[in-house]
Amino acid sequence: MKTVYALLLFAAVTAVFADDVILKGGAKIQAPVLKNTDGATVVDLGFDVLRIPKDEILATYEDEAVEGTVPSDTNALYNIQVPARITTAEAAELYAPSVALVKTASGLGSGFFTNKKGYLITNFHVIAGEKKISVTQFIQENKILRRVVHKDVDIIATAPFHDLAVLKINNFDTEITPVIFAPEEKMSIGEAVFAIGNPLGLERTVTEGVLSQTHRNFGGILYLQVDAAVNPGNSGGPLFNARGQVIGVINMGVPTMEGLNFAIPARHSKYILDHIDAFAYDATNPESGFVYPDAPRRPGKFTSDQKEKSNVTLP
């Protein structure tokens, strides 16, 4: 009798930790998973149990979500989750809405939302030197892909060395689907990856490949090398693994080579979000990467006319 009571008590305690079961169509059931079979998943609703056919499940998040940095409004800047492995088609259906088009006067790139408050990551080179930035969301409404252009966009943080920037859209009334990150970096050469971006402005383009190398050194920075096809416009877009977690940020490719492309490891994105005040963008600071003043002239290069105009006393 005591043994049975102990087992019941244990079941009651473990039931607190709910899993997220995402159904095809977007519905989500948050409940402990009691059993997985080849044909169905059984979850505990508390008052009853529910058997869900496997072909109706898009993804199952087995572990409890862990939030990242929490800003003053108590909303996480990013989320960490460990979902089950899913197909590229299923992951693309889940996270394609997370990817946005980032456009400036000089060109366009990609970006991805990290939380529901409008924060997104892109490449620094996509927005470098620009003052007017727009972010376009692509929202699926039945069979129509609706474009929503956000023009009220702030630069929150910049990290030129790692070619990353954090943006934020303001005054929006659309639903945002954020990406998820892995709790720690565990990557293997040859594992399946896929990218979602906007090459040449072609929204939600999905390309698949493998992780060719995990530590490719360029200029003192280690990049992920992938053979998934990327093109101009993919810059700033996410690189996913087979669990749908973001493992990198696409930032460059070699145009004359096929299947030789590179991404910034996701750990740098998380580091910037964890220490966002240290990378905070300041429009009045010429070192922020937003304004590029001319370098001061060397005194020895001044002409006699320039000396009079400059009011600088030279030795």
C-alpha cells in the first residue's frame, strides 16, 4: 500500500512539468506526455487523458523552456528549448513566420525574431551606415501570404566585429513567432541543417544541407561552414538544426564556389542579448557604427591655405 501511495505521489509531482505538443494547424496542448507509441502520443489533461495520433502532431517540446535575459519589461529577449527532432518541412512550417525581410536604402537582407516584443537579429553589414530601416513580416492567412511592413524600427545593439545587430520594431499589432535556441552548443560535422531567408527578396526561401565544418577560422573568428545554398539577401537569416533550434546566423558565401557558405555561431547572438547594455547602440556616438566621420588630417599634409582655415597651430 505504501509503495502504491509513493508511486501516486511521484506521478502527481512529475505532472507539474508540462510538455508542449504542437498540432498541425497551429494549436498547442500543454500537458505532461504519459506515453509515446508508434501511432500516438498520450498526454495527461489532469481530468482525463488524451490520445493524439502521430500524424496530427507537428512538434513536441519535451523539456521545459528556459528563458534568456529578462529586460525591464520582464519579457525574455530569447528562449531556449529542447524539442524533438522534426523534418525540415515541419520546422519550416513552424519557424518560417519568424524570418523577416530587413530593407534599407542600400539593399536588403534577412532577420529573425527572438521574442514576441519585436526584437530581431540581423547582420551588422545589412544595416551599417543606414538611418532608415524597414522590417517586413510575412503572415500566412489561409493560402495568402500577407506582407506587413514596419517602418518604426530602432537599432538596439550592434557588434560589428561579429557582424551582428539587434533591431526592434515598435507600434505593431501583428502576431510574432520567435525562434528558439539550444541551451548549449553541441554540433557535429555532417548533421542536417537548413536556412530560411530572402535571397534577392524572394521571401521564405528554404534551403537544406549539412554542417560541413564547425570551426572555420577567418580573421580570428570561427564560423560554421555549410553547404546549404545561400545568396545575397540571405544575410542575417537563421541557420537551423534538425530540432528547429537556431545554431547560426548566415552572413557570407563565396559567389564563385558552389556550396561554400558560412554562418556566425548562435552563441554570439545569445551573448549579445545577455549583455545587451554593453553593445547598446547610441546614435550620438561615432564609434557605434552608425556614423562614419572622416579621419582627421595629418598635420604634415596641411597646405598653407588649410592651416589658415583650420585655426590649428602647427609646430
